Amino acid sequence: MWSPAVKVKNMRVNGNKITIQTNKTLKDVRWTSGNIAELKRKVSFWLLGHEQGKVTIQVGNTDIESFVTNCAKGISPTGKPHDLMDRHIALYPSHGLYYNRQRDEWIWQRATLWTTVEDLYSYEYVRLIRRMLENAGATVYMPRADLDQSLGISGMPQWTEGARYWLMGHEADSTLWNLYEGDEYKDDMKCRGLWINSLDAPIDLCLALHTDGIDSGDDTTIVGTLAIYTAKDDEGHKQLRDGRDRETVNRNLADWIQTQVTNDLRTIAPEWTRRQLKEANYCESRVPVMPSLILELLSHKNMADMRYGLDPQFRFTASRAVYKGILRYLNGTNAVVQPLPVKELAIHEDGLLQWKPTVDSLEPTAMPTYYMVYIQKNNGEWDVQQVEETTELRLELQNNVMYNCYIVAGNDGGLSLRSPMVSAYLNDQTANDQLVLVVDGFNEVYGPQWFADSTHAGIAPNSYACEDYITCAYIGQQWNYTRAEEWKDDDNCGWGACYRDHAGELTVGNTHDYAVQHGRVLRRLKISYVSCTPDMIASYRKDDVPEFDFSLIDYICGRNRQPLSEDTKSLLEIYLGQAGRILLSTDHFSAIEPAWAKRYLNASYYAAQATRSGRITSRRHRLYQLVMEPNTEQLFTCTPEGLKPENGAVKTATYEDMRCTAAVGKEQASLVYGFPLEAVQDFDKIYKHAIEWLLSLQ
């Protein structure tokens, strides 16, 4: 927990009365009636020997009670709408590439550390926050490109560049961005607020999202979240454009958002630190004429912060907390929070589409009251149907037509992010009435693995995050692991420094559409299929009879660290026990319980890091290439595993360099790969061959 460095400027004791004046550091604390009373009792005890003294504490000439915000008092707007319709919010990530005239080159504004740089890392949060705000009905204004892949004047994608260049490219008046006679770094900082002030829109608030450059000195102490607001503008005025007191309003806004962020992050990181509620003079919080703050979410320089910060689920939680803080600042504590995304859904042979709402344990109001069902036929346009008071919809499936579906949950607070996709296809010429169940079990996202010893620490070599959809923040592997190496400048960053060879790329992670990817190949093979997520497998049992009527279960594990849950294994036991066939691919086969894998998958784990080249040869001398590094095109794997045949199974593919078994198959029973099929360059080819082998179509 952060503690203020308070200096007492004046103190008077007159009998039972105590008056203390301090420097302004004391107002950086989030004060409540409770902690003020506790402080006064302690002061009384220290000076009088008892807790009953009458104590007055002032910051300068202002009583400490003046710094208790409406948020801390529990006072919030009432009678407001639940969503953010008709609200206008300015939001932007920090920094970005800028042109340094002295060096005659384009450089980042911050250090490149822990596989990222603040200039791009802050964008990861802003992308999510923007979607959440817009899903709640808000209009969001950003003075940087929104992931436009067209090149900017730096030669990098526009979204990597600072706000100055976006404004220049969009023909904003030069008085907004050409301010400091060639110092484009300062231009970039100040132009953001000036542009927002110039908009012909009633901006409700302005939020600049940053990360800090503070090092705690070790790899376990969290630096945490700082909120910065400013009490006066450039001319020393204390009022906002609408006449309200700048310090009171800005402090209240900062408190709402910092409180929400800290509370939510402590549900996944109990040690998360709440730093100052700090009044300071920064242009991004000083220039805007509407309520504004800078949120320093965490420290990008501190290893303990970034162990969380490189986890996509942490970033989602933090972004949702910012959205909720804005919602409650504007609409009050009774506002309805938009739902979490639907995660479990299934489509059946008779056209029945079913799903389950995702319960938000932090927000009782976030339950869906309706759903938007998106349906695509073949590769056509998306049709949308609204469904209320139920979690299913029956589609009229036509033969020889591929159906793709996803769900968006809604309530009075707005819309959720989208669900994974499911898909179905019924072919009227499928041989032997074959029907495949495609289970998209690839539902994890996570950060890289870390290590620490007395002299070295950081991200484990050859370990990468499994991102949610895509990331714009990854710029290259860490190369400096030496704790003793200190930061000298942003080109010599010391401990934690990373390469920059992937900067400006959109790295692909878990795209949650693998049922569609598999379905396209099955459709070309004229094989009927339906699909689901793991928790919906049980919905295919016929009239509570413990049987599944499928020719094959194609189970997609992707890069899941826990490929199969206990419930899933129990259901697969039923299916495989009735002579069912299974196709399964995973780079974490070692996480499956060995006895279960040997009995039901006819394979056992043999070796980690089973290939470096990624070249794979099948029994029929077919060649495949694994994608093993972050890229912009498809899923990659960094942990391919070697397998061993069991129960009469045979080796069906080999890692060419290590001569280790890459795949194990038993005819009419199982085919298991030690890597995700989706990470093969020619996925269609290897998946087609796998299906033909298991269904004896060759």
C-alpha cells in the first residue's frame, strides 16, 4: 500500500484542541469519513495521550474533509439511464511513435520492456474500453487511429503513431498540433486536449490511459494504479467550461475510476496496490475543459505488475472496471452493467441453437435480458435475430448450406462482447449417414510463463501469451534477463529489455472461430457436422440416454493449458466406450491425466519441446510445417510435445528434426496430435487427411 510523505507545516495545541496544517501530499490519499476519524483519534492519542481530543487537520488552508469525494461518500447521480446513450467520451492511449528532429528518426516515447512498449501496450486497454463504452451506447472520440493498418508518415501503421500525426493526417487546424517549434514530443502531449476542446460535441469526460515507469526493486512487489487529476488550467482558472469547480469534479471522477479498477483487480490479484489520488500538473489532465484524468493503470517497468499485465484476462478485467467506473460516475451506483460474453453454446442437427448466460459474480445487474443471435449462411451477410426470455432459437437448416452463429447478450446497460462461434452443415449425400461433432474446447487465454532466481528473471525463453483474438502490443522477445542491469535510456533499457522486430504487427491469438475453420473443410468433404463448446456436449444426449450418435468427435484443444475438464472426460468416456472415434490435437497433452489418456486416447506423453524446426512428416510422406512464432496470419504453438503409441496404436507423424512422434493413431478409434492442428501452415490439408484416416475415406 502506498504511504504519503507528509510534512507538518504548522501545529497548535490548546488544551483539548489540536490544529495541524500539512503540505499538499496529504490530499493524495483517498479520504473517507472513516479514515479521517481514525487519523484524528491517532493524532489525539499521540499528542494528548487519549483519543477524545478535538482535532482539525488542514491541507494548506483547506480542511481535510473537503477532499472526501462524492464517490467516497456514496453519493452518486440518481434518476439517470442505465446505459450510456447520448454520452460523449474522449478516450485515448498514451504516447505513440514520434519524430525526433535532433536524432532525425522516429522513436517510441517510452522504453521497450517485457515484450511490449507503453505506446502500444496502453492501446490494448483502450481498444477494449472503447468497445464496451460503445456497446453501452456512448460515442467515443479518439485522437489516434483505431487500428487502421494503412501506413502513416513514419512508414509504420497509423495506429502506432502519436496523436499529432493523426490530427495532421485528418487535416485538423495546425494550431492544435504544431505548437512547440519542432518539439513534436510536446506537440503530441498537448494536442490531444486541444483537439478534444475543439470538438463540436458535449464531451462528458476525458480519460488518458497510461502505464507508469516505476520499478519496485524486486519481482514480487506490485506498484499498482495511480489516478492523476489537475486543479487549474493553463491560465490558472479553477473552473471547467461549464462553471463547475475543476478540482472537485476531477478528483471525484478520478476516485470513481480508480476505486472501481482497484476493487475489481483485487478479485484476481489480492495484493494489487492502490496508489495516490494525485493532484498534479500534466497537460493531458490540465488542458481539457471538461472532467478529465490520467489513469496510470500499472507500471510497465515493474516485473510484478507485468506478470499480470501480459495476461489478456487481466486486461479484460481492468478494461471492464474502467468502463464500470465511467458508467457509475455518470449514471450512479444503480446503473445496470452490460453482460459478460456468452461462452457456452451449441447447434444441433435439428437446427436447435442453445446457449448459456455467463454469470458475473461481481455485478448482479449484469445478467442478460435478451440476446442478439448472428447467423451467416455459407459466406453471405450476417442476419440478426433478437431473442427474449429464452436461451435457444430453432433454425431451419437447409441441406448443403453451412451455418455459422454467434451470440451477443444484452440488457438495459448495453451489449456484451461476442461469444465464440459455432457452425453446422448437413449434406444430403453424406456417406453412411456420418455426422461429426466439432467441439471447440479452445477457450483459454493467458500470459507467458515467468521465472526468477537471484541474478536473472523475466519471461521464460520460448514462452508466449495466448492472446484473446489479437494483440497490438507484442513487439518482440525479452533478451535482457540480468537483474543488475539498470535502465540507461530508452535504447538501453536494462533488465527486461526486449527486441522490437514485431512492433506494428497484429499478433493472432485465440480467435474463437475454430468450429467454422474445421467446418469449411468438412463441408468440402461433404461430411455433415454440428458443433458446440465443451459444457454443451451433454445437450446432444438422446432423451437422457447415455449415448451420442456421432461418427466422430473432433475435439479442438488449441493451446489450452488444461485440455480436458473432468466433466468433459466423463462424457467422452461414455462416447468412446460405445466404440466412438475421436480426433484431438493439443500442445499440452502432458496435462491430461496419463492413465486416462492411455486408456481412451491410446497415447501417452513422451517429450516436451519436441521440435525446433516445426517440420512434420506423416506415414505417407506428406510434409507439414508448424507455425512456431507470433505472426499476423494464424495461431502458433511454442510448446509442441512428443507422444508415444499405446494399446496397439501406431505412429502416424514424426517431427523431422528430433525424430520424435508427433501424432498417434489407432484405426477406427483415435487420432491424437501433440500440437494444435490450427497451428499448421496448411491447416486444410492436415485436417482433411486426419478426417479421411479416421473415417476410412482414403
